[in-house]
Amino acid sequence: MSARILVVAEHDGSKLNVSTAKAVTCATRVPGGTVDVVVLAADASAVAAQAAAIAGVGKVLVVENPANQEPLAAVYAPQVAKLAAGYSHVFGPSTTFGKDVMPRVAALLGVSQVSDIMDVEGTHTFKRPIYAGNAILTVEVPTDAPVVATVRIASFEAAPEGGSAPIEKADAGVALPSHTRFIERSGATTGRPDLQSATRVVSGGRALGSADNFKIIYALADKLGAAVGASRAAVDAGYVPNDLQVGQTGKIIAPELYFAIGISGAIQHMTGIKDARTIVAINKDAEAPIFESADIGLVGDLFQILPELEKALG
Amino acid sequence: MRRIMVGVKRVVDYNVRIRVKPDNTGVITDGVKMSINPFDEIALEEALRTKEKGLADEVLAVSIGPADTQQQLRTALAMGADRAILVQTDANLPPLSVAKVLQKIAEAEQPFMVLLGKQAIDEDNGQTAQMLAALLDRPQAVSCSKLEVTDGKARVTREVDTGLETLEIDLPAVLSVDLRLNEPRYVKLPDIMKAKKKPLDVKALGDFGVAEGSTFKTVKVEPPPARSKGIMVKDVAELVGALKQKGLV
């Protein structure tokens, strides 16, 4: 049986989220598979064109409906479940979008979901982290039922552009509920790179001591063109907003370069940066566990080191 | 009766350092401290606060697990839950089976709100709330960091990758809670004594028409690849040098 994989696109109405191209990469690793992308939107024209340009995509299905303006799981899931007919696999990114929608799709299709695929071993065999990444499970799922999965986006590179897949209108033809209503979204529009997809990230911890002191983290980040992150301790102390938290209960990221500044390196934080290419740790405590996992460590006072570093970087 | 149902999973305590079994069949849980899944504790706390505000009459704690799970349900009762149900099984049920059991209980108990943790910290599936909402054909709100219950509706703020999202959902609904919704209360000794008298019903999994076990097969469980220890530099100049050498700046 050859695999037919449907990837559910994540987007904001005008721009395709890079998580989609990463989920496509995961899908292309399924042996003998063909990969289609489905875009649900009020007006899908811009996003569908971006999806069609991803290399390896066979076709893009477009479901346009005013009800699809916001990505409400209760509205999206029945449509995805309907369109899943004829597909052997349905993948979504393991972002807050995919984590919301995909398990609802799985339940409608009568299967449990494979959460956070980090590696594909076969058409029905996958690796995924359990216990906050402290163990890796290889799981084999039945071949006689659809496979619904989320893809751990830190584990896959984005599929490159260069495709020119045909775009087809689709009609899910299902009744949609009105019991869930979008009110508002508030968030960081900082002009800085997005933490989840940035290639460089500078994170600060409790040692920063105050929200005001965090400005030296922002200054270094701006010098490097990096996104800003934080440890859970720094978030809990109110130095920075929640959406900057890196770690098991925050964002799991995989930048090329990660600066952990004044962060001790609790397991819960390290889980979020396991796949970072190079970790630089700056901490005044030479015994901090962060130095066990850092590629480059520097012991010292961050308030002295950071301005120096900023200067040295020109 | 305005009832809130809360899911309580027995998991390896979050402070325990996880070790993989030498035969790669799972992680070591023998002799390891077990606790209520921390996210479920937050769900329970929110249910109790909702009741304390006069917006609910009863908090029902539900768990699925081995006989020892009674310990976690007693803790839930000591925190303030009014009664508890244990669906007893030694099988490790997959999320869809858990959701099906919870569906049956919800249909019998008719809660106006089901509160669950956003994920259990053992298998990190993060599926049960969404699946239960789908099976009940009701609204879901995942990763809630703020909850306001008004007449027949709830206004919920969810933590999403881009910040915060606010939804209005009709009740009944299924909600999963995130870390920052509240800080769970500590249990006091008199409450532990009182909890011993609260009702805890034990039911058999067979009563729910849900199969034991899973169609998902564990091939193996391995420790994650270790990161190799890096280098220490003595000052900023060396740090910049090392970064340049790696072509990172």
C-alpha cells in the first residue's frame, strides 16, 4: 500500500507558517508517500500559492469558507476529517495550532494520534519524545486505520521552495458548529524574529533580576538579529511575557545559535533547546548544570559580559 | 446540580529523574514516587475556585488507572473535590480510549464543564481533552491560562505560539489547562482526614465497553542521545573567537 499523506497548513490568513513546510519534510520521509497540503481559510489565495511552491507537494486543496477565518479546532476538525478520506496519513505541525486541531481530527476518524513525530522509521513506525524528551519512544501504529500525527517542527528542516503544485478547490460539505467564537488575539509584534522559527535566539533567566534589566538581553538579540526567549523562572518572575518561555512547558526550539544567559539549565528548560545546533552559556555559577550541555561556556557576571560582547560583535 | 468534572492522572512525580529500563521496554516506575499530573492539579484547583465563587455545586474527580490511583484521588478529595470515580485497570490506555471512558462518565454525570490538564507529563500526548470534546460534539479550549464562567458560557484565554487568544464558548465544554491558570493549593492535614470519608467509587473498565490495551505497539524506548560536553572559554574575546571559528558570527 502506498502512502497518501495530507498535511494541514498553518497560516495567519496571508502568510503560510514555516511549520507547514517542516511538516511537509516529515511527510516526504514516509516511504513511497505522496504529499498534499490542505489550506482552510476565508480567502486562501495567498496562502495556497505559498503552499503550492513548497517542493515535494503534489497538490494543494483549498477549502474557502468565512467560517474558516480563524483556526478554531471545532470548525476545522470536521472538515479535515472529511477530506482525510482516501488518505492514509494526516499530518499537522506540533504547534499550538496543530495541538489544538489534530487530536480532534483523530477522534473524529476513530484513532489515537501520534504526537510530536521526531523521526520516521517506516510508513507506520515513528519516533517521538516522552517524559519531556527524557525518553524516546519508537511506536508502530496499525496499517488498517488512518494515521493522524503532529510533527515536532524542531526535528525537521523546512522543505525548500521550488514546487509548482496544482491548486484545487475542495468542499468539505459538513455542518459547522457555532458554539465556539473567536474574540481576539493579542501578541508580540516586536519587529524581532519569531522565537519559534528564529535561527538565533538569546534567552535570559532569573539572574537578570528584573524586567528592566532584560533590556540588555534585547540589546544583544538586536545586535545578532536574534529572537528573545526566557526561562520559566524569568517568566514566572514577571520579567517577560509568557510567550517568550523556552522549555518543556513553553516553546521547543531548534535555532542554529542559542545564548542561555543567567539560566541555570533546569531539565525543563533543556528539553526546549535539545535540538539547538550551538548552545552558548553565560552564568556566574561555574557549577550550573547548563555548562554540562553547552557547546561554549563562559563563567562570569552577565552584566559585565553582555555589554562587552555586544561591543566585540561590532 | 451544577457539576464540574476533572480528570486526574497518576504519573511519575515531576521531580523524579526518568531512567529507561535496560531492556528498552519502557521507563522505570517501580519504587518511584507517583503524583497527580501537575496540569491536572491546576485543572482541579480551577474547578474548586469556580465552585468557591458560587458558580458550581459539585466537583467530581475522575481517574483511570491501577488500584493505587486511589492515593491520587484521595489527594484530589483532600484538595476539595466532593467525590471521585476510579475506573480501575492495569492497562495503559491510549488517549482515544481514555476519552471514550470520560465520555461515558460525562454523559452519565452531565457536567457543565470538564477540566483536564493540557497534557500528562509521562507520555506527553496532549490529546484527551480535544478528543473528549470531539466525542461529545462540544466546544474545546486548549491550554487555558484564564477562565471566566458566565451564564451558560465561558470566556477563555489560551496560550498560543503568537501570544494569547481569547475565545467565547458555549457550555457544556471541555477545557484543558496550562501552567499559568492558577497555583494549586496545598493540602492541610485536617482535609486529608476529612477526605477519607468522601465517596470514592471504583468501577471496572469492562463496564465502559472500552478495550484494554492499545493498537499502538511500543517497539522500544531509549534514552535520548546525550549532548557532548563543549568547551569553556575564559573571556569575551575567546567567546567571540570560538563563535567565529564555527562561522556563527
